[in-house]
Amino acid sequence: MYKDFRPTTNRLDTASTPQVWAKTFAESTRMNAWRTFRFALTREWTLIRRFVPAGATLLDAGCGFGEWVSFLTGKGYRAQGVDYSDELIGRLKETYPGQVWTQADIRRLPHRDGEFDALISWGVIEHDEAGPAAALAEFNRVLKPGGVVIVTVPIDSPAQRRSAEYLYRRSCDEQTFFQYFMTAEDLTRHVAAARFSVAEAGVLPNAVLQLVSPRLASRLHGVTFRAVNMVVSFLFSRLHRYCVMRYCVGVKTTAVDVTDSRDR
């Protein structure tokens, strides 16, 4: 696994703090018809439909501003979210008062053993400098036997490393750990070690401008950036070297031996 560092001025142990994520999602708003349509076109939704039966209980671990919980509830799933930012959870309870939102560390979930049929976690487990083992063990604990976990992490690729170096590490600021980039082998090994049988692994088709041209990405802002990024996504998402995230689907098993799958 490749360690990605980010600038910090507060001498923190990690740049991935509840305050950082609250700020990241500060401009998020309630789901609308357009965003629901876009979610329905994603590979994440395709994976959920394939591996998680309709009506299943599902936990979004590291739910951010709750878009996936809202979307999946609208599709008939009994979804709820957990995040470690008090500020985000407070906003979620106001925005989606009919949903269940819990403030907690995903490495120490307050949920019962075997409470859920499925668990999703998009771009979260890579932010623990000790590695993803503690979070994945908790995911296994709260899933029923045969339960499904779907996780995504940043891809370890030359483009990803080059982009991070150019966009975040050229300054003289103090650097601290932010996340891991992972190869297919890194991710499937960790999922299997947490007593999941690896059902599928692959790359999400989500090319972004930051990986295609970090220099251009640093110069564009607002509507212009979004427009160019949309073009890049359309043109380059079939090229894995410019994609940001990889995924792994695991099924809870009690067997000692589990089987890895190749990156597809």
C-alpha cells in the first residue's frame, strides 16, 4: 500500500479528521431527481443490485452527507448511515429526519453482531494509518452470515501518485498521513483476511481531470472545472490508468480459507 500525505498546520496525527470531512461535505444538499438519476447510472448501484437483495438491511459506513442512504431507501432498501463527524450527523438528522443516522468510528461500531444483510463503504477504510483491518473486522461482525460487503479505495497507480504529488505535496507545509492507495492485491488480501470470500474485484469507471492533467486541474475552478471534468470522465473512464477508485465485493464466511479473485 502506498501512503498518501497531505499538508497540515495543526500537527495532527492524520489529515483525515471529522472537521475535514464536515468541511468537504459543507455544500452538500438534499438528494434531488437529477442526482438520483445520476446515481442510478453508477457502477456502485450495479454492484448493489447484483449482490444485495431488494429490501435488505444495509449500513453505509462513512456515509458523508447521506446520498447513498437516501437513494437506497428510495429503491426499497432498509438503509441507515454512520459517520464519525458530529457535525455531519447533526445535519443529516435535520435533512433526513426519517432515516437512522449514528455518530461512531467505523472501527468500533455500536451495532449488534449480525445486524445487517449488507454494508457499503465508499472511500473510507483507506484513511486509517494502521491499515483497514480493524474496520473490515467490524464490518464482518455486524453482518449476518452470508452478508455482503462492498468497499472502494483509491487505486495505487502512477497517475494517482503523480496527481497527489503535484496537487498536495509541492508546498513547504508540514505533511501528515491522509490515506492509502491500493493495488488490486492489496485490497483483496485485506478483505480476505477479514474472513470474507472475495466475490468480485475491479475498477470503477470514474476518470477525473486531476489524474489526466493535474496541472490543468489546479488552474480551473467552479463551473469551468466541472465542465472539463465531465468531458474527461466521458473520454477516459475506460482507461483504468486514469480512474480513481477500485472496488471489492466480499461475502461473510466462517471458513478458515477464503479465495481471492483477480482484478477484472
